[in-house]
Amino acid sequence: MTSQTTAPTKVALSGAGGNIGYALLPLLASGYVFGEKQPIELRLLEIPHAIKSLAGTRMELLDCAFPCLIDVICTTDPLVAFADANVIILVGGFPRRKGMARKDLIQANTPIFNSMGRAINEVASTNCKVLVVANPANTNCLVALTEATRIPSKNFCALTFLDHQRAKGQIAQRLGVAASRVKNVTIWGNHSETQYPDALTDGYLSKQNDERIPLRSLLLADDFEWATKDFVNIVQNRGKAVMEARGNSSALSAATATADCLKMWLVTGTNAGETVSMAVYNDKGYYGIKKGIVFSFPCACRNGEWFVKEGLELSGRVQHNLELTETELLEEREAAQELVESTRKRRISLASSPPHILSKI
């Protein structure tokens, strides 16, 4: 590690000791995300029983001698990890276990992200950018941003860029082209099996002469049937398929998508006319979706900000699928709000209880 004259970007990562964290940290520390000349200070947050293993990860980071890495802090305290943080990546959460319904996952994670949001609100930089990776990502993001009232809601995002990349990969394989040539596929809605991967509304194939060929003109006959059925099902269930194949979750692709999403959002921006999929707070009712949920839309990025691409003409099929994923997100929001409200009432009740009652709890 070397001394730097440029102020470091303070990057906090929760769940840093897990598989995604292990794959993500070299991308953050090497300059891949923020640039090779931008010094980085890493704050690694973990639960107490994982802190010893995290110390080993810190050793490895130091042993890599990344030129732009100036410090690595390991902690179990979010107030330490998030203090003046410029970027916060929330990977740590309660994992889905066999037999758990999605509602159970929300019940387990809502208190975690409620506390993360309060800590962010208390100590993070006022212009801090927050990317939520842990599932259920959209609703976890909503819970955190609701608590972090000091931070603009536009500074929060949930990761559907992984689904976006999965969709590009499938289209590329189908057409026999490089994935980098597939542009403007869209993941609408929730990072769940109700998401709607959409290749036809705005997707196109780029050529070397800047010509853009709409995917709807390439995916005809059997390919059209595939694009509206098999392709959708493959992308919706890709995480499950990876887990079944390798016996573990998709850590490598999730880490890469996290790094690429941050890089495009905060550093490079998107190229003119291009969009990526980002789950963002819907405060304007884009495409008729109800306000107040975190919903994945096609977004352009400029100067560290995202902008939903408006004005796309949606088919009845796409609109129907947007309504399905919207319904799921509204149900998740209701379940999370009920849990937050009951927890808040309990805190108020405890705070107002006489000392002799509190001592028995």
C-alpha cells in the first residue's frame, strides 16, 4: 500500500467474508471499478463468527500489493464500516434455505436492512451511493433507503444487472455473437422469478459501423417463440440452475455484475443510446408502475446518476408481465412494512417502560 495525494474513495462491503465478497474484493482493490489512479480504502463488515476468516482475507489483499489500495479495515460494527463512506455495497444478509418461502426471507432480512439503513443514515457521507445485492434485493433496498432519510433515494440501487448480463449472454449464444454486441435488453421488476427479461422492446445488435439491428428483426419464427418463452424462463431461473449445477450460489457472476454495475453507474456511465437494467426507487410512476417500490427499469447513467429511459412502447405481453412483478413487489413491501412497524412499536414500548420492567427483559 502506498501513500496517495488524491482523497481515497471509502468503500464499505457488508458480508465481506462470503463467497461473493471474496470474488468482489480484488475487483474493488485493483482499480477495475474506480480506476487505477483512484486510491481505495476498504471497510469490511462481517458478523462476529466470521471476523477471523475475514482477517485472512485482509492478509491476502495486502499480499496482492494493489497499487491503489491504501487501507483495509475489518469490523463487526456498521457504524465503523459506514463512517463517511462514499460507496456501500450490501451483500450480507440472511440466505435462503431449503423450504423457506420468499415471505420467510423477507422476515429474516428486513430487520438486518432496517439496521443497515439506520447506520447509513447516521454516519455515511451525505452523497453516499448504496448498491444492495443480498436477496430479496429490491425490498431490502427499499427498507434500507426508507431508514436512511438523510441520503437521497436516488443514491440507492438494487442489483438486477446480474440478470441483465445473464440475458445478454443467452441472446448472444442464440445468435452466435459476442455478448458485448447485444445492447438494451431490459430486466423489468423484481430480482426474483417474476422478473421479466425483455429482449424485444428495445434490444438491438450493434455492428462495427455503428449500425443497430433491432433484436425483434433477428429473432423471428422459432427464435421469437424462444425469446418470449424459453429465454424468459432461463433468465428467471438462472440462479437456481447455477446452484443446482455447482452446489453453491452464483458468486463469481454476482461479484462481476456488482463491479460492472458500480463502474457503469459511478465512473464510466453508459454509451449514448445504451441502457442497463437497474432496480431503482420509483418515485415518478414510470411506465404506470405504482410509486414507492424499488423496480428494475432500463437506465442510462451519466455523471454518477441514473436516468430511467422513458417513452418505450410496451406490448400487451410485456405490460402484463410488468403487472405480475409489480404485484409481488407490493406484497413484499407490505410484509416488510408490517415487520418494521411492529419492531418500531416494540422499541417505543421498551423505551417508555419503567426501569424495573426493562431490567427483566
